[in-house]
Amino acid sequence: MPPTAPSALVDLHGRSPWTILPGLCLGFFMIMIDMTIVNIAVPTLVSAFGTGITEVGWVNSSYLLTFAVLLLVTGRLGDRFGPKPVFVAGLVVFTLASVACGLAPTIGWLIAARAVQGVGGAMMTPQTMAMITRVFPPRSRGAALGVWGSVAGVATIAGPLLGGLLVETAGWEWIFYVNVPVGVVALWFSLRWLPRLATHSRSFDMVGVVLSVVGMFLLVFGIQEGSTYDWGTIRGPVTVWGVVAVGAVVLAAFGWLQLRRGEDALLPMRLFRNRTFFLANVSGGALGFAMVGIFFPLTIFLQSILGLSPIRAALISLPGSLVSGVMAPVAGRLSDRVPPKWIAAFGFLMFTVAVFWLATWIDADASPWRLLAPMTVFGLGTGSVFSPLGNLAASALDHRTAGAGAGVFNTNRQVGSVVGSAAMVALLTSRLSHTITDSAAAASARLPEQFRRPFLDGFSHLSAADFSGAGADDPSRFPLPPGIPADAAEQVRRLALEAVHQGFAVAVSQSVLLSAVVFGFALLATLALPSRLVHHGDEPPVAAGQPVAAVEG
């Protein structure tokens, strides 16, 4: 906290505005950490539920999907009923859903409980940014958003470490049970310290809600499940590309409706006329896509191919997490003094360098510890991006548009996460089918001629799911060619395992490059931002709870 606490924009009855942060940050920490904490448990969940990598991928995607599609609605709910009651309700839903996740007896139950978790997260997230925007004056808002950003950055990278510790010592259920005590403490702080802010009467665009939910579901389902159906027919006349196309059409109809509804729209399109807000959202969407996308394949590689335990795999992210936690508050304070675009651009540059570095060093025979260096650079990027981007987006908002703007900003970031998660699962699964087959063909050259074709046929009968989780390190999964002599069996199995490991490493190396390209795109969008930061939220202090007129066009 700064030595001199700034005056709040609302009446907090003598309290510093910094007193609102503990409850908000604890709730936000749970939301953000649950986006990555599950990744470290992917191989464990595959084994525990006896399912494939695609189904386990939906444990993340269901959470991200409900989270993303409801943010616009909950942002408006915060404007209508006030940020505090919506935040508190979301905190309760999220905590109870965490209990349901830990109790899940089937993968379907877990996916459903994660979807409910996403609902709770969607209720909380816009309120955190909206309340900071409405309570802190512009001159100290960057510092407050720096604390908020450090929570996001540390949680995103620390998730795998905490997840690894819990999976290995207590069981996968505890990656969800750990939310319960944190949720209870956050609820106490929120009920005690969060103010009731002014509300705005507005109608809800229920048609828009339906269109956005249906469109996003169809789009993500098509991308996520495409490889399962070989990008062809799902059932009868329904095809993967047909589902994706219908989802895109529905989302286009949603956008057209939002333009017509003006101020009553779930997605207030006029906000995008502000260049700073528009480009901050472009960068935020790219950030969500690439951040979620990189951890999924990297975690499987570390555990299944390099043979690391969950804790050791998570330790690869520890230096980056520490660097991010130190850097984020510094970046937040700097964004109050220098144009935030340059800080965010530096962060995206570090992201791009780190991912290209990782892609170069990923190898089946590599020491996992040499990945510490690029992950440290990755943490530098994480600490430099979140709070400056939030400050840029908030500069375009005032007390009338804080909830809606926060909903839009977080929606874009989370939509990026949904698509990034689905795209990475699809890309990794697709590449595995090719890279492992290629590695098997190369390995077969080291066998006697009569065993080569049966050896390759053994790979052709395996699916990508057989190459994930425990299957990637289990030579007994690979059928021996008929008539193989006993003294050659060990060599054949060793070559099969070597082919899987090498092919998997190549697939992961190729897949993470997608994140590098997206980070590079975000860097260009950030550089296009205006250098001069113009705040639209300067207003005289008003009493908490004082009614404010509805937003005018």
C-alpha cells in the first residue's frame, strides 16, 4: 500500500480504498488459479476416470465456456444491482461448486460441476475490475490494478505448482477442496469491507443472452470435439464443420442485434469506438488464448514424456511465478506514470521470446530443468501485462459504464481462453497422429525387415488418446509383431516407447508455436495503442449507494 492512501471516489466512511482489495483479490485469485490448476492433473484425471484426453480437456473448457458466455450478463447485473451483492453471490456459488467438483464420481459430473464453477466465476470477475474503477481515483488506479494484476499473474503460473503439490500429496480432489477455506475468508472480507455502490436501472437483453450462449457453445464444441470425429460427421447430417458454421452465424446475429439495441445491449458496441478500449480488448483476447494454450501441452509433456511427478513438473513454473509476483505491482505503479502501452508491449515481447525458446528446447531427451530459463522470462511477461492492460481498458470507462466495460474486457479475455483451450487440444491431438507415426516409421528402420510392417501396423491401430497420460510411458500398450522372438521383444518395445516419446515431444513443440504467434499478434495490437492515456472516470466523490441516472446514448 502506498504511504499516503488516496481519497476514494465514493464515501467509504473514512476508510482507505485499499480496504476493498482483500476480498476482491482473494475471490479473483480462486477464479484465475482454477484456470490452470487442473492442467497439472490431466494425466491423473485420465487415469482416475479411465477416459481420454479430449474428455478431460472439457474439464477446463466447460469452466471457461460458462465463465466466458455469462460475463456480459453479470457485468450488467453489477450495474443493475450493484457490484457487492453480485460478487458475494458468485463467491458462494463458486465455493459450493468447488465442493461438488471434489466429490465427482464420474468425468461427466466433474465437467458439470466445473461449468457451475464457471457461473460463479463469471458473477465475480466483472465486479472486481468495476469496483476498482469506481472506487480508486485515476491517479492511483494503476497501482490498485497492479495488485489485481499480480493476483492474476501469480495465480495463472502458480496454479500448476499448487496443483502438483495437492495431486501428489492429497489427491486430485484437493485442487478443488482448497477453494473452500479461501472462499470463506474472501466472503468475510467482502461482507465487511466492500461498499454498496450506485446502481443503474436497465433492461436485460434476453435474446442476446440466448444467442451468445448458443453461438459460443456450438463454436467451441466444434473446435474441441472436431478431432474426435475426424473433422467429419458427428451423427446423421450433422458435421463438425456444420456445427462450427452455425455457431459463427449465431454469433454474427448476436453482434447485429447488439448494434440495434444500443444502450440496452449486453455488448455495448459504442465502447469499441474508443481506440484504447478496442485495442486493449484485442490484446486481452489474444492473451487469454495464448496463456491457456501453452500450459496444457507443456504439462502433459513434462509428466508423460519426461516422467516428472506433478510437483516436479510444477516446479518448472516456480521461478516465473516469483518473478511475476514481484513485477506486477511495479508494472501497475509504472502505468500511472508512463504510457501503459509500453509496459504491456514489453510483456508481450517477453511472452513471445519465452515461447519460441520453449519450442526450441522441448525434446524427449532433454533435461527438464533447462526449461527454467524460458519459464522465468515467461513470468516476466505475465507480471508486465495484466495490470497495464486493465488500466488501459479502465481509462475508457466511467461510473456509468464500469460494469459493462469490465464485462466486455473480461469476456474478450475469456473467450480467447475458451478458444485457445479448445484449439490447443485439437491441434495437439491432430499433430500426435502424424508425429508419432513419423517417429515410428523412423524407428522401424532399426528392426529386421520382416518385423517393420507389423510394427507400424501396431501403431496404426492406436488412437491419440493412447498416447496421452499413462499410455505414453507404458510399452505394454504396443502390440508385438506376430512371431517376434523373445530375445527381440525388449528391443521392439523400447523402440516403440522411444517413438512415442519423440513424436509426442515434436507435437508439443509444434503446438506451443501457436501461442507464440498469438503473443506476437498481441504485441502488434499493443504497439498500435495511443501513447497518451486519457481517463474518462474523473468525477467528484459521491456517497456509496447514491442512485445515478441510467446511461444515456
